[in-house]
Amino acid sequence: MSRIGKLPITVPDKVSVTVEPDNTVVVKGPLGELKQKVDADISVKVENNQVTVSRPTDQRRHRSLHGLYRALLNNMVTGVSKGFSVRQELVGVGYRAEAKGQLLEMSLGYSHDIILALPEEIKVSTVTEKRSNPIITLQCTDKQLLGQVAAKIRSFRAPEPYKGKGIKFVGETLRRKAGKSASAK
């Protein structure tokens, strides 16, 4: 058995999980509603505030889908009850970020500002204090969508290994390289 797949998912209060006849799982909670279509071979059961995922055989495909769908359903339950957030830091002289509704405007040292339209499921806020780097905070109930948007923002100016300039996650440690060493004569 898959060690991840066989773990039951505990459903907290105020969260409801239903399985529709077409094998679509709907999770509703205080922060919203998420849907996930589950492969026809994988069965999902909801009993006594616990969700269990099971597979029919030990084929390689079934084993991989077993753990995958259990992890996806667990992320959905966590998302509608607590939510997910990602904080990113802009490291560099003159780097700025400003949130205008669902638009994120960033100045990252290019000749033009970068304006990114965010999906309506994501809430964005920016903090800029004197003598500290600007911080972008993204919040969402869908972990996968949040990760995609955070990766997109980071791709505009990935941190470089010499000075560490770029967009990095708060708390992330970067591998730094030594610069040019003086030649010995």
C-alpha cells in the first residue's frame, strides 16, 4: 500500500466533502468551494468525518494515482478550512511592487514595469517599508493555483547566485557563489 494513500483525511468542522456520481469530489468550507475530478479506478469514501481513498489493484498506475489523489484531496480540505499563503521578497536596489486590485505592478530593473493580471481566486497584498525589501503576499484556497502564480512571479527575475538579487521566497536560503578571485602571480 501507498503510505500516503492509505492515510485517512480528517474533515474538520464547517467543512463538507461530497462525492458526486461522476467521481467528482466537492469540498465546501468557510473559505470557499473546490472541485476535483478523480480517476474512475480510484474510489473515494466519506464516513464519520473521514475521507478514505482506495485503489483496486497494485498496478503501477493505480499505485501512483492512489497517493496523488489523496494528497490533492487533503490540500483541498486544508485550503477551504485554513487557506494557503506564499510570501515573496524582492531583493535589489529600486525593486518595487504594488497591488492594484487583481493587478500586480512590479518594477524589477527592466526598462519597463511588469504588470501581471492575477486570477480572481488569489488575494494579493504588498508591503514596502523603509530600509527593507518589498514583500508580496499571495493568499488562496487552491494550493496548485497559488504555486503556479508564485512561480510565474518568480520567473520575472529569478535570484542570481552572486549577490542574491531577484525575487525569492521569504525564508528561502540561496546557494551563493564566490565572485572572481584575484589571480596569483
